[in-house]
Amino acid sequence: MNKKVKILINYFLGPVLLIVLLWSLYRQIINRPDVPLQWQHIKNSGTNFKLWLVVFLMTVNWAIEAVKWRLLVQHLQPISFYRAFKSVLSGCSVTMLTPNRIGEYGGRILYVEAANRIKAISLTIVGSISQLLVTMLMGCGGLLFLQYFSANDAKVVSILPTFWQTIITSLSIALTIIIFLFYVRLGWLVRMMEKIPALYKVVKHINVLDEFNNMQLIQILSLSFIRYLVFVLQYVLLLQVMEVQIAFALCFWLLTVFYLVMAVAPTFSFIELPVRISASWIIFQFYTNNQIGVSAAAFGIWMINLVIPAVIGSLLILSIKIVKER
């Protein structure tokens, strides 16, 4: 690569990423006329210890993801927890600018040795599949809860007509089973691909997936589950801060459905905030009339769990050299 191109990548890509990210965030906020009201609602709750607990849990959330990423990358090279933590934050900055945040690997691999970066992409996929599997599994549990408990508990309302809820639940369970089989048979898939000559160039970059045994996959899945519980707890606490009066257990299962919707719905960075706010109200409107509180909680979680880490991650990218200049 030409030295001038390397200098351009090292010293201009980071600032451009930061500018594009900030512009995207600004456009999402400015296009929501109710954001000032939501922000005021959050500020008025500033003395509530639960709000600060939510902020603290943000670091726990991303620390768990860093531990998971470290376990994955150690199949390629040793990596410290601190470097893994910076890596996942940098990935968060890039992923905010891609559809359904699929560009996570773009930031993470910057902290991996250049020779291992392409292989590291497949490792980010393993981590993402494990998190998606947990989200799908818990979302199916939420759908089943709303479908079957609505018939026995007057406090539980079926969000959709029974027929459509049965169809959606069945499809979600089927998709979850497919993702689970794909996850636990990663090594088998790699070995099958090795038998196809046309895929040789692809296989040599993903053959690291064949090194994962079932115990390691379960360990990664367990970390994904713990992280899932953390960000659901964050959301429950923030809804309580915003005075959305819904029983803890019911709120928990409603949020599993919300995260299921967000996982499968196609979203882009510049429309994610309105999609989050709309989806949360569609689900919670059956249980509360506090629309401002529900919207403020969705806005707050977006800011705390995604925007703040993304901005920090983009600043971290400014401090590293993406390619060697010699």
C-alpha cells in the first residue's frame, strides 16, 4: 500500500468516523421533537440512585462483552482485558453506522495484529451469533408468556390476535432452533466447506472456528446470557425511574419481546432511535399510559448503552494507527 494512502487512513479515517457518527446522532435527535421533553424527564430523575446504577451497569455490560471477546481472540493471539475492552468500544462506534449494527468487526479488528484481522472477523460472528441466540431464545419465552398467561392472568394482555401471535411465536422458535444448530455445529460446517475446492480461500480465513469445542461455545453463550440479563435489568430500572408502573416480572418478559423485535427488524443508524421508541411504546401501551416515561426510558437506554460507548470508541480509534506506515 502506498505510504500516502497509509497516512491518509491512519490520520483521517478516525476523525471522519467521529464526524459521521456525531452527525448521525445529531440527525436522529433533531428529528425527534419530543427529545427535549424526554431529556428533561431524565434530568429530573438525576438524583435517583437507580439512574446511576443503570450507568454503572453500562460498564458491566461492556466489560462482560470484553471478557467474551478476549476468550474468542485468544484462539488467534493473547490479548489483555484492557485492550479487549477498548476493542469492543471501538467496534461499537463503527457498528452504530451500519444496518442492524453488523459492522461491529470493523472497529474490533483494529486491535488485532494485522496478520490475524481477517480471521478475527469470523470470531466477531461467533460472538454475535451467541448474543442473537440468547435474544431469540428469551424473546420466544416472552412471546409464550404473553400468549399463554394472558388466558389465565387478567394483568397479562396478548399484544397480537391469537392467530398471529401463534404464527410469530412458531416462526421465532423455528428460527431460534436453526441459529442454535448453526452455532453448535460451526466446526462441522467448516469441515464441510473444506471439501469444496472453490471455497478454499474462504476456509483458510475461518478455519479458526473449528478450534471451538462445545465447552467453549457454552462458556461464550453463558457470557452472552449474563450480558443479556444486565441490559434487561438496566431497562427495567430505567422504566422504574421514569415512573412506568409495571410489575417486575411482566416488565422483564415485555422487554424480551422488545429486544427480539429489535434483533430481527431491519434498522439503520439514522432511524434506530425512532424505531426503538416506537417499538417500545407499541409493546408497553397495553400496560401503561405513561408514554413519556416509556419514550424517555428508550431514549435513555439508547444514550447510555449505545451512544456513550460509541463516542468513546470513536475517540479511541483516533489514538491508534490502523496500518503500519513502514
